[in-house]
Amino acid sequence: MRRPNIGILVLALHLVTGCSNLGKSYSEIDPEGALADIRKHNGYFSLQTVTPGTAKLVLRSERFPANVSFSMSDAEETCDFKDLGSVRDSGRGVVYPWIADLTESLRPGTKPSGFIATDLVPGGRVLIRGYGSWAGFGSTPLSGECGPLLSEFTPVANRAYLVRFTWEGGYCRQRVFDATDPDAPIPVPSEPGRICKSE
């Protein structure tokens, strides 16, 4: 795990919490509304829609407003990664929904969503690569990165999996969960990442 700049994390936390009512998060002000807004934007409902005979994969980032790019390889020998897209935590549950909406609408260029969902072919090992990066807050040219992080697992038919790229205490971590029951995700035992012959 690579360590991002602590100052940026502290600044981001102040920016996010400063937008809420008297320093309270939206979850503290309206727990039910905050939970509904989080679930609407974090892949919760996608985890409940597994096409029979396949496996569902949802990827998301948590706890820091930085872009996270995901790619996947299902090649047995090489790491022929295919881009899955980018996600970003917009502070859902911390700030009011309209603030998160506004923040998302003001992003330049391609706008990462709150989550990515895709179907998987069960039975073969899948390698997920997550890479977090950020650039600039206001006029200060601050930037940083975290990763790439690799997670490898073997999906099972009719199950749903959640990959969480989490920013924790100045570090980032990527973990895989069996989230067939999205209210009670179970950690998937980690498998050693393969050595990529193509890299």
C-alpha cells in the first residue's frame, strides 16, 4: 500500500464536513435519507441482480474524494488487463445529496461514477487492479497516487462480489467481499496475486 499525502486527506475531510449542518454529517441529521442516498449510488442494488449462471462484480471507492481506476484480467497466464472504468467517493452520507450531485457535475472531463457493475464468468480466476489518484484542491497544485493494488479470486456462479478500494488513515487498501447479501458482506479469502508475464 502506498501512502498519500496526509495534508490532502485532512483538507478533504474539512471540505466535506464543513458543508454539513453545524458540523454534523448527513447521516447524523437524516439517517434514513443518507442510507437511501448511499445505496442508490454505491452499487447496493446491483449486487441484488445476479443473472442466473453468472457472477456479479461491483467495484467502488470509499472514504476519500479521489478517482480510482479499475481494470481486470481473466487470462490464466498473462495479465491482459481490460479497463473497467473509474469511480469516486463523492461523500454520499456525509454531505447532503444535492452537494454530492453538484460536486459530481463540476468535475472536468470524464466523470467517474460512484460504482462500476459487471458480470463475470464463474469458475476462472479473476485479477482486479485498482489505482487511486488525485490532482489539485483549489489553486494549490497538489497531487498524489495510491496503488496499483491487486486482488485475485475465483467467482462462483449466482454469487455477487464487491471490491472495495478504501482510503484508511493515509493509506489505501483493496479487499474483495462476497456480497450476495449486500447487508452482510463476507470477506473472500485473499489469494496471492499472479506474477504478470506481460509486465
